[in-house]
Amino acid sequence: MPVFEYTAKNATTGQILKGSLDAPSRDEVVGHLRKNRMLLVSLREAPKEIKFTLPGAGRISTRDIVIFTRQFATMINSGLPLVQSLNILSAQTESAKLKDVCKGVVFDVEAGNTLADSLAKHPSAFPQLYVNMVAAGEAGGILDTILLRLATFLEKNDRLIRKVKSAMIYPAVIFTVAFGAVAVLLIFVIPVFRSMFESVHMELPLPTRIVIGLSDFLRSYWWLVIGVLGGGTFAFRKFNDTPSGKRKVDGALLAMPVLGDVLRKSAVSRFTRTLGTLVSSGVSILDGLEITAKTAGNTIIHDAIMESRSSIAGGDTIAAPLEKSGVFPPMVISMIAVGEQTGGLDEMLSKIADFYDDEVDVAVSGLLSLLEPIMILFLGVIVGGMIVAMYLPIFGMLQTVQ
């Protein structure tokens, strides 16, 4: 956001004041000064400082927003004024990007905009769910309660995401290490054995010839291997960017034996907690379903939620389309149906979310315990098999000598 330096005269006392202000445009600065009964004398945009930042340094992380919301909720509940709370958060946050966002929100609030409208101008930091809950809190006069509820929701959602990511990181690291180890063996170690075998002119066993052939191919056509891997990754991303491709990939992930169970349970937990939080905060069920669908993270689940939204708009229930999708477990469908019938849908959704948070813990633990022996077996077969293949001729030589 640009910084404007201004000179203005107080309309009452005639005192000349100089200062600077972060604002989206010159018109915003002029409007701000007029609101404070000041007559503009001169205005110019301050020269920009040249800053060198590392890639990704200006990104606002989910963790930054979680901490910001909890601190914001605590200050508002303690009775601090809105603008003062935002100024404190702007001064103490470690994220430069979030600091600029806070300054922009303070400017818009002081200019007479609502907090929700001010936050909506920064979608990279505050998604639609965040803005809608704040708007509901302002409209109902319960902003302090809504912020506390929002902080709790973001903390639980962040914890859930980190659990699922931890389950993904472990196999990714193991496969990367295994690929690196195999590449080092094929490029640097196997050629040494090959030279030794060629010097004795002995017939090599089939496993040894296969490994040496792989080594020769990788050393001669390494550029082709890199090109195939890069092209395959690029093609997969392009395919995943298309609606039909994204749907097929998401469907395949949900159908996977163990990983699919983790993804399904985490999606159910995120869906029920998000919708329950929105409904209990005063957001309409139709808006809540639309927002929840956008945060589902899976096309199959997104489509099921949007179908339930269409069902509600037509006067039917939420549960029927969710059951038809085949994505949500029968227990979830039954509890949602009961919540609709009794008028306690938000409370029922919160209970489902709490239950599936625990289920995600169990599923992640089960996935990690299953992956450990599989990874060990994988490394043993690939790396160990290559080593054994290279030692087979040596064993043959020793038997011949004896």
C-alpha cells in the first residue's frame, strides 16, 4: 500500500500539520483529512524504498492469521477499542505483509467502513468465511463472541491440516532419500564395480547385468530421465487444473485404502466444523454451505455440498444429497438429519467435528505405523537388491578360487 505525505491545516485552529498516511489512493487520503476537519494544503506520494526480500517472505501464513485472530479476540473481549487493538496487532506482528494489511484495515475503519468490509479488501489474508463471520458478529452486536469462536475454529482447523500434512511428509521424505540413494549408486558406485568385472573378463549373472545396464542408461541419458520426470509433472499439473481431471484425481485419492480414509475423515471434520461455526454465528445456511464448499479442498466433496445447497434452496433437506454422494459416512448423515429435525443443526455439527478430530488422530497414527514397515521394505528391496546384485559375481569368483 502506498504511503502519502501531506500538509494540512486544522479548520478550527488554523494550525498547519504535516504527516504521512498509508492509503490505497489519493482520494482516500483527502476523504480521511476532510472527515477529521482538516484542509489539504499539499499531498504527494512518498518515494518507495528499495527492499530486497527472499522469495515467499511476503506471504501471510495460516499460522500468522491464527495468532492474529486469537490476540484480536482477546483484546476486543478485554474492552480495548477496535482501532487501538488493530494498531497494537500491526505493531507487534512479525509478518511484514500482515503489518501492511493491518494498517490498511485501520485506515478503512477510521474512514467509516465496517470491520467486515475492511477485511474483505484483503482476501489473501482474510477469506470469505472470516469476513462473513465478522459481518454476522457486527450485525448482531456480538463481535467479541464471534471473534473468540472464530479463533477457536481457526486453531482447530490449523491443527487438523498439520496432522494430515505430517502424514504426507513422511513417505515423501523416504521416497526422496531412496531415489537419491539409488541415483548415487547407479552413477558413482556401480561404474567402479563394472570396471572391476571387465578387467577379469567373467560372465556376469542376470541381476548384475540389469543393474549395470540401468547405470549405463542413467549416465548416458540422464537428460532424458529428467525430461520425462519434468514433463510428467507438468502434464499431471495441467490435467489436475482441469475440472474433469481434478475430479478424477480427488476421487482416486479418496478411494485409496489408507490415505483415502485419512483424507475423508479430515474433510468431514473440516466440513462439519466450518458449517457449524458459520450457522451458530448467524450466517444463513445457504451462505454457509457455499462458503463451506469452497473450503472443502476436494472436488467430490465440494460437489456434494453444493448439491445439498441446491436441495435446501428447493425446500428439501441437507442430508439427502450428502447421502447420495456416497462420500459421507452413514453416521454423519444420520446425525445431520437429526439436527435438522430438532433445530439443533449447529450443535450437532460441532459434535460430529469433535468426534472426527479424534478419528483423524487415530487414522494418521495408523497410516504412519503402516508406512514405516512398507518404507523399510522398499528401501531394503531396492537398495539392498542392487548391492546384492553387484556382489554376486564376487561370490562366484570366491567359489571358483576355492
